[in-house]
Amino acid sequence: MKPKVTCYSGGEGRFMEWSQQCRAKLLGPMLARCAEAGLHANHITLSSLLAGLAFVPAVMFGLPGLALAMLALHVMLDGLDGPLARFRGQASNRGSFTDTMADQLVVTASTLAMVQSGHAAAWPGGLYVFLYALVVGFALVRNALNEPYSWLFRPRFVIFGWFAVEFYFLPGSLDTALWIASAALGIKAITGFIRIRRRM
């Protein structure tokens, strides 16, 4: 298999390897049953994507509890596809890329749903989506060039969690969280652009 190309920084990659080994041990019986049932990592990735996208209609219909439940299901399933692929001996660049794009779709769709429903303004929401996608893209390119980021701030879980804060505790606070996340992503977008440009 070709060297694995991911969207993770050097530090994240090492942490991911460790966490994946832990998950493989903890989830061994479940992974075995999934394999026996004929499930593949792509099935889990698709299920994770659909759960994440279900956040959108739930928010639009004013069902925040259901929306958050779908997002939580997305996150849980997102942690299973990699271990299942490795359990079946099918881990690949294609699977990693597919998982990354599915995650990006959920980040984009969920944030735009929060904008459309009035929980976030267009500028912080749009900038967050743009910069998140840009940094993920730059991370993939830098890893392919064998010059990964030394570290990355990946705020999607923070923002997902802040959706609950926005719904139930501090309405109107999501914009601030999006601005802060965008500022951190913006720094990494600039450094990523500079490093990639130097290699051209």
C-alpha cells in the first residue's frame, strides 16, 4: 500500500495511531461481529455521514434534541470506520480520503444549517466553513509533500459541542465561538499556504 495520506498533523497522526490501537482493543468483539455481518468501513462512513446530515432537517424543523442526537451518532460512528478497516486489513488512502470528505460535508452542512436557522450569522459561519475546508486541503497536500503541519487546531468537536450551548445555555454565543475557531484556522491556512508555495 502507498504511504498513507491523511489530513492530520504530525502530532495528531501519532495520537491517532495510539487512539486507534486502543479502540481496536476495546472494540475487538464489536469489530468482529461487524466483520461477520459483512459490514465494511465504507458502510460505517456512509452511516456516519447520513447521521451527520440528518442534523440539518432536525435543526430546520426546530428539533435541537434530535439534531444533537444525530450529531452525536455521527461522531460515534466516525470513530468506528477506521478501526473496522484495520481489523479487516483494508485500511487505505481511499478510505481515509473518503472519511475526511464525509467529515467535511458534515462540518459544512451543520454550520450552514445553524446559519440558515438564525443561530449563527453568515460571516462567521461562512468563514469558518471556508477556512476549515482550506486547512484540511492544505493538510492533505502538505502530507503528500511529506511536510505535515507540526500541529493543527481542529475545532469541529468544539463547535459541535457549542451547538448544544447555543441551543440550551447561551443563545447568541455561537458566533463568538466561530470567530475564535476561524482565527485559529486562519493562522494555519496562512502557514500552510506559505509552506506549500515554497515547495512549488
